[in-house]
Amino acid sequence: MKLIDRYVIREVLWPFAIGLVVFTFLLIIPYLVRDAEEFIAKGVSAPVILQIVWLLVPAQLGVTIPMALLLGLLVAFGRLSADREYVALQACGVSLLRLLRPVALLAIPAWAASSYVLIVSIPAANQQFREITYDIVAARAEGEVRPRVFFEDFPTFVLYVREVPATGGWQDVFMADTRDPQAPAIYMAKSGRVILDRAARTVEMELQQGERHTASPEGTYEVVRFDRTLLTLDPESVFPEAGPPKGDAEMTVAELRARAAEIEASGGSSHNQHWYIHQKFSIPFACVVFGVIGLALGATSRRDGKLASFVIGVSVIFAYYVLLWLHQALNRGHFLPPWLAVWMPNVILGGFGLWLFVRRARAVDRPLHIPVPAFVRRRADADARPGRIVTAAFRLPGPGLLDRYVASTYVRIAGLSALSMAGIFYIATFLDMADEVFKGIASWTTLGTYFWYATPQYVYYVLPLSVLLATLVTIGLLTKNSELVVMKACGISLYRVALPMVAGALVAGGVLFALEETILGPSNRQAEAIRHVIRGGNPQTFDVLNRRWVSGTDGEIYHYNFFDARTRQLNGLSIYQFARPDALARRTYVERASYVSGDRWRVEEGWIREFAENGETRAYTPITQNESDIEPVAYFATQQPDERFMSYSQLRDYVVRLRASGFDVSQQQVALERKISFPFVTIVMTLIAIPFAVTTGRRGAMYGIGVGIVLALAYWTAISVFAALGSGGLVHPTLAAWAPNLLFGAGAGYLLLTVRT
């Protein structure tokens, strides 16, 4: 390779590597939060958890390698243009066509790597991931049961457990056996567990020290006390014969072709299989397309800089995948053959890239004009009037020129980082759910509504990382350009320079807490409900009005067939009141319950049975029509308590009620403390980023971004580990929630005190 080739490749490789890590990390964050914490809390070993996380990487690399290549080219050529090095190359006779050579030397290996990932790695990794998680769930079926949440994944059984000890098993168990709908059996027990024998394919539920209640349609009622009883479950509900089946995403090209031939032989349509086959070759070719576009957009003699490259790159990537999945819709509608539908985005964007390349080759300083509405141009011109300084969204008391200069750079970088990373989340979600839209399971309106409700969660993930990157890059730029040296020479310390960034971190932390306390919980609930529908679920299974099983404020359990919110009427209502966790004190059944006011309901057609300590019926009272105290009507029309969907104040009140009832609230206490501790991450990350940026600043902004990603990875890992330890009772909940901030805050304090200010 010539010197120019090595130089360009070296400039591209670093931002490419950073982009690859950033994009892959962002796509894995939801899995870390959802799966890793759960597995750690269940006691899954660290090597298995690391293996699970590692198996998630290939599925993300198939998407992120082309994305990172485009970003690397845009950032590298943006820097060459901003530093006027591209002008020097032109003066030496290096044409845009000549620069295609180093770009090709990068795009072709990226093409080969993407092809290997999509054709070989992803099918194997996806299937292995499914098998490992499947084995974990099968081996720890009892661990899937959450305390004080009705568990209905065992067919014909409804399970409610008040406590789940860290040592395994359940305590204070309530279970409804509905295998005989005419005579359902109700079990209460002090303890219980699931006994699995994978070799013999048997699944049994063991209950100890309890009683069984059975009411027959003929009116007889039976109570049986037991010290130990075993209930046999359907083994197919826990582990199917062949294990988790392979989907199209887990199949190799040969398996997809065989599956397509099988479907065609039976007279069906194999468009979906042929789509996956061609997709394994078309997406890697996007590396070549993105290579041409990245060179054409990045190489210019104008001093445009490189910060906007993130936004430009994400826009091009989003356009590519939108075109890809729109053409998939045409393929599913049989308007286009699979090969044409898959390759059309490459053709469209490739044509755009060639046109842009020819345009830039003729006049490299010709900008790419994007139509902007007149009112936007007028506003921009007004903001750019002489003497007008655009400041940050926040104002420091009496900000001086230095504050405005640092704040403007900081806010600009934070905004670009947030837009870029949020775009990655939107792209990943679109890729994950668009298939259901094209299958007709959900509409585009439904998907758009999901994006709307999921946006607060995206902001919650993106904002801390944006603040971290903005601090690292801002200090890094000031250090690299020797501006920080000049400021120190004028008697301005590093602490004073960083004041606007600390203020920005405080504002960002306030935004995080405001999200937690206001819209984050309700938005997450709405997003989860829409996701449930998009995945093919029945809306009623997520509808709060049809939960059917509800726990009361005094520990009683309600079961009803249907709740009519319009008439405020419960149908088929059963009420179970307990003398102790393993024995019923009273059981009530009514055909209808109509709301009157307060806690009062009018009940009709039913009966009440009261039980002695030995389980025998002490009193039987038939009901024709009467009034009874039940929970208020709002209790049946509200959501099941879940810390993910609750604000801080709601969760705090819920924890107080649970603790007063004698329940173990470790898991809820960790979630409560995290709602307070997590917003402080913006301040902690800012304080630790400032000394890091000073020591690494002269190596460039991209080096600072790399340091930021390492810090973010370490912080998220600490959050997951300590949250799991706290939920499992191994660490006090308060310490578990605050430990990451304490550890990183101590590191930040040490670095701030030792760095040269």
C-alpha cells in the first residue's frame, strides 16, 4: 500500500472501531437490563452469563459493521476536510477517484466480515443462545415465579407466591388448579417448589403443609389437609421434545433452501425463506454502498468538521433499512420477487452514492443542498446576526464569555450524540418489529404509536451516555487545541472551566428524575402493551380490566370472570380470605357484584363459607342479595403493581404497604433506591470524565469517545451485578442501588484531586 492508503486507513480504523463498539453496546443494553440482571438474581454462574452476552454480539454485528464503516469514513474524511488536509491532497494531484482505493481496502474486508457473520455466525449463535436460555428456564422454572405476581405460564394452573427466598423454592403459596373447570381445586401451602427431571421428562409441583379446597357443581365442598402433595404438570409446557425450534433467523442458507423446497412442495409460499437467503448477501454488500457514500459525503474542501458526521451517518443508515423493510412489504404482497426486493435498497442508495461521487469529483467544494423551509432559514439568519450569541438551553448566573463558549460546544456535542444514539435505538426497534407489520399482525400506526411511547425510555438510556461523551469530547477538544493551556495561563482553573458541564449534568440528572416521576412509567406500560399486541398477543391478556386474579390490600385474593368498567360490575367473583398463609378463613362466591360507593358492593346469588382451624366448615351462609365490603372499584381498574411502570412516589407507597404486611421487599427496595440513584449518574460520569479527558485529550475526540464507552460498559455492568445481588438478598438494597455511584464517585474524586488543574 502507498503512504496515502495507509494514512487514510489508519484514520478510518479508529472511528470505525469506536462506532462498532458504540452501536453494538447500545443494541445490547436492553438485553443486559432485561436478561443479565434476571439471570444473576437467579444464581446463574458468571461464565454462563458472559457466554449469553457474547452470543448476543453476532446478531448485532450483522447490522453494526456496515453502520460503523459508514461512520468511520464520515468521521475520518470529515477530519481531513476540517484540518484542510484534503485540500493539500488535491494540491498534490490526489483525486477523489484515487481515494476509492483505500476505501475499497476497507469496504471489502467489512463485506467479507459481514457475510461471515450473517451466513455462519448468526444462525449458530442465535440457536445456541436460545438453547442456553431455554435450559436455564427449564432448570429454574420455579425462579420464573415472581413474588406477589400471579403466574399463569403453567397450563391450567394459576400460582401466587408471597415470598421467593434466595435459596430457592417458594413460601406462602396460593394455587388454583383448573384442570377440571367444573370443580377447580384451590391449594394453600406454607412452601412449594418445582421438581424437574429432564432425562425422564417429568415436571412435578411439590407443596408442603397446606390444604386443598374443592367445590363441585352439585354443591358439595371438600377440604383436605396435607403435609406434602405432588401435582404433575404437562412436561411439554416446560421443555418440548425437540427443544426450542429453529426459526428462519436461526437457519443456514442450506436449511433455508430445504425449508423453502418443503413449503413449495406442500403448495405454500416460500417468499419469506428466499428473502432471508438473499438478505444474507445483500446486507454485507451495503458495506460497498456505504463506502462510496461515505467518501462522497466526507471528502470536501469545505471546513464542515466531523461532529455532524454522526447524524449524517445515522440518517443514511436509517434510510437504508427503511427501504429494505418497505421492499420486504412489497415482497410479502407478491409485488416484487424476493431477490429484487432485498437488493433494491442497495440499488437505490448505490445510485445515489454514484451520483454524489461524480458530483463531488467534478467540484469537491460544492455543498450538498437540502431544501429548508423559508421560515427556518429566516430564524437561522436572525440567530446569526452580528452580536447575537447562541447560548445553551440553561443559563448560569451571570455567564461570561468563557461559560458561553464551553457551554455551546458542550450542548452541541451532547445534542448530536443524543440524536445519533437515539437513532440507533429507533433503527434497532424498527428492524425488530417491522416483520410483524409486514405480516399484517400490526399496522404502521401501531408501530408509530409504539415509537411515541418508547421514546422516554430511549431518552432515559441515551441521556447519561450523551452527557459523558459531551464532557469527554469538549475537554478533549480544548486540550488538543491548547485552549485549556491558555485558560490556565490566564488564571482559570480546570474546575472553573468545567462548571458549565457540571451544570449541564445537573440539568440532565433533573430530567432523568422528572422522567421517572412523571411519564416514564405510564409510557413504558403503554409501550409494553403495544409491543404485546405487535408480537401477536391478545390485547385482553394485557388489559387491566381483564386480569381476573387480583390481590387485595389486606392479603385476600380476588378472582372474577369479567369486569365491566362501564356498568362497574364484577361477574363470577370469588374472594379468598386467609387465617394464615396455609389455611382459608373464609371463601365467598357471588354471580354478580355491582358497585355502590366507597367500598360497598351489592352482591347477588352466591354463598359464604367460614372455616375452622382444622379446615372444617364452621358456617355456611347463602346469598340472594346483599351488600358487602370489597375493594373500591378503582382497585379493579388499575394496573398490577410493577416497579417498571411505577413512579418513585407510587413505588415508595407500594413498598410501605408490602413491608407493613410482612413481605420481603428486597427487590422492590432496590428498584426504589435505583430511581433516586440513577439520575446521579450524569454528575458522577461528568466528574470522572473531566480528569480522564484532560489526560487523554491530545489524542483526539475519538479517543475520548472510546474512553467513554469503556466507562459506560463498566458502569452498566456494575448496575446489573449490584441490582441482582440486592434482589437476591446478598447485599442491602440501599447499598446495591448506590454502590455503582459510590465506586465511580470515589474514583472521580481521586482523579479530580490529583489531576493538574
